[in-house]
Amino acid sequence: MSALPLFGQWASFPTPGVPRTSDGKVNLSAPAPKDAAGNPDLSGMWQKDRAQWQPTTNNAAGIPNSMAYYMPPGQAGSEIAMKPAAAALYKQRFEVQQGGGRPSEHCLPHSIPDQMFIGVPLQFVQTKGLTVMLWEEFTHYRMIYTDGRPQPKDPNPTWFGYSTGKWDGDAFVVDTRGFNERSWLDDGGHPHTEQLHTIEKFRRPDFGHLKTEITIEDPGAYEKPMTMYVNFTYMADTALIEDMCENEKDATHQVGK
């Protein structure tokens, strides 16, 4: 596996329907497109922006992409208050293993919220009744049901959980439960239990920007809920490339996120 994401390998073909400036560049500030119901259409290719509160060097933190990099310092919801068992497991993963042993080293998913921190292309496909998120890394996907179905009472625990979505004004609100406890919340190794519950709010204020607010709660591992903010920028004139994990090498860890 290549250590770096391989962007733009397909023959260049202008993405249809993309607003452009006079010099042919994507007009990122143009109005966001709408779907048939009048809601913002999140469809398209997206690249994650650098974490707003990530230090210029990760030496102090030890491992890149802690979920703390997406939490405004001093703001409510920005405290990582682990319960004793979770704190002990995190210490083992971070201080002793230095992040080694993460699931992706074995070609397993990052899950939520860590999957949202990955610096590889993400594609949204928004349709009536279903929104799909496709990640280039490991060719992983996530299904978000928008047909009005309720959350299952006893879901089979999975890596990405069971997601339902609905619109609240200009925000696409995604409710996810039913996670297994094998994934990590970030590269540093913050753990979680099967009680993990996430609420994500996706907003597309204009054509070229996607803003995400992620609130997680897990009474089995944390004393209080936490909220993170992840931003994305639109990618045009490219397509996802099949990326298979077959040699159990964590390319993301090799180059950082």
C-alpha cells in the first residue's frame, strides 16, 4: 500500500454542475445546492481541513490527531473526563504502545468520530430515504437511513453503528448507536464501550464548505458528553480510488492525518 493518498489519478474530467469563477476554479462561496425537498444537498467529494486546534507540531502530543484537536479549549463539552477503567486503557495504548495496535493496523475501520478525522477523500451520496458516506481509505462506507425508521431497540453491535438521519432547519442530524467497543475514538487510543452514542450535525453553508459538529456520550467510559468540530472543503474534478488494505500496514499512521 502506498503511504500517501493518491489523489487525482483518474483522467481529469470537470465535475458537472460545479459553479466556477472566471478563471475556471471552483467557486467555493457560491450557494449550496438543494435536493428535491429543498434541503442542502451534501452530495460531492470532500477533503478534511486541518484540525482547528491542532498544534503546529505534534511532538508535545506524541501522536497526531487526538480528538482534543477538534475541541475548542475552555468551551463546554471540551473536557475529556475518563472513568478509571477507560483512563487505564488509554494510558496503556498511548503511553506504553504509543498508539500501536490501533484497529487500522489490522485493516479494521476507524469508526466514529475517528473516521471523520481521516485526511483522505470522503464522498457523500444523498438520496431520498438514504444518505451514504464513502471513504477512499480501505473502501469503507456508512449507511444513514432517512426514511423515518426508528433506531433498533437491540442493534447488533458494528464498527459504524446504526445511523438514522433527519433535517432540522439547515442541519442534517445523524443519530448513531449500536457500536461495538473494538474501535478507538482517535489515534491516541481513547476507548469507548458499547454504550457509545453519537449525534452529528452536518451543515453546508455554501457550495464549497461542509461543517460538522459531533457530540459523543458514553456513560460507560466518560463522565460527561464531548463535542468536536470538523470542517471539510469541496473537491472537484476527481473521483474515489479503490484502496484495499491487504498488508496490515497503517498508511495513515505512517504519514499522519
